[in-house]
Amino acid sequence: MPHNDYTDPELPFPHLEIRVVKTDNDAFHFQVWKWLEAGVREPKPLANEKHAGSFADIKEMVARLSEEHKIKVDPDDWDWPAV
């Protein structure tokens, strides 16, 4: 689980929550949600897909989403496998 508590009103919003699960030797399932406010509403899903490639590719895709939505992503927003 990410280390951020998205119900905490002290956390600056909006925020991205990223979850990555390794599914095969060369594939990942990744999901990204956009939190607009502290736990008030369900987060908006931005991505939910399987991707063949490296974990670096996933990080690049999340960086593009972050830039597109103008939301800073910090390490506590990630839930990922040890890769």
C-alpha cells in the first residue's frame, strides 16, 4: 500500500496514487488514481492496464500522467513490487 493516507486533510491535494503488480517475467499491471480531495469522493481512475516492458517504462508513463494532470508524485504515492 502507498504510505500516504488519502483521507488525511493535511495532505496537499490533488494527489496521484499508483499501484504496480508484476504479473509475468516481463509484464506489469499498473493502476493510477487521481485524488481530488481528502477522502471526500472516490478517486478518479486514470490508468488500469497491463504493460509488457520494464519498470522504468511504468515510471515514465506515470511521469507523463503526472505532467499531464499537473500533479507532483512523491515516493509515498507508489505501491510497487521489489524489482
